[in-house]
Amino acid sequence: MNQPVTVVVHLKAKAGMEEKVKQELSKLLAPTRLERGSINYDMHQSKDDPSLFLFYENWESEEDLKIHFESSHIKSWLKLADELLAEPLDLKLWKRVG
């Protein structure tokens, strides 16, 4: 049986690139929310440090998440990530236990 999966991604924009990162990440919202298995796909920006972004996502299954990673909009973002981010993105998968 497929288990739902939660994804938490932390990203840090390079100095001076905060607004560009926000614009590029915002482009992911609409198409991802329409994908099969997407329960929620929420982007956050730190109130204390505008260079920090967080995605909180829930997917119906890891299979749906794998298909998401192969989408054209995610592949396009990953091509930009090296030039826009100060460090590699930190992506962790979580399962609900309570």
C-alpha cells in the first residue's frame, strides 16, 4: 500500500539573489499543485532572514513524488539552483507517525 509522504526542503539564496529565488520558486507552485498526488505544496520565506526559503509538501505516495521530480518545471528549477543558491538544497522525506 502506498503511504503518504511529507517533504520538507530548506533553501538559502545567494546574497542579493533573494527576490530572484522567490520569483523562480513561485513559478513551481501552480504546476505542482495540479500534479497527480499533490496534497499541498506550500512555499515559505523566513521572517528573520529573507535568504531562507522552506517548502512544506505532502504527497499521496513516494511514486507521485518521484514523478514530480521528473517534471519539466522541477528540472528547469534545478538547472538554475547552482547559480541562485548559496548552498545545496536540503530535502528530507518524512512519514507521519502520530
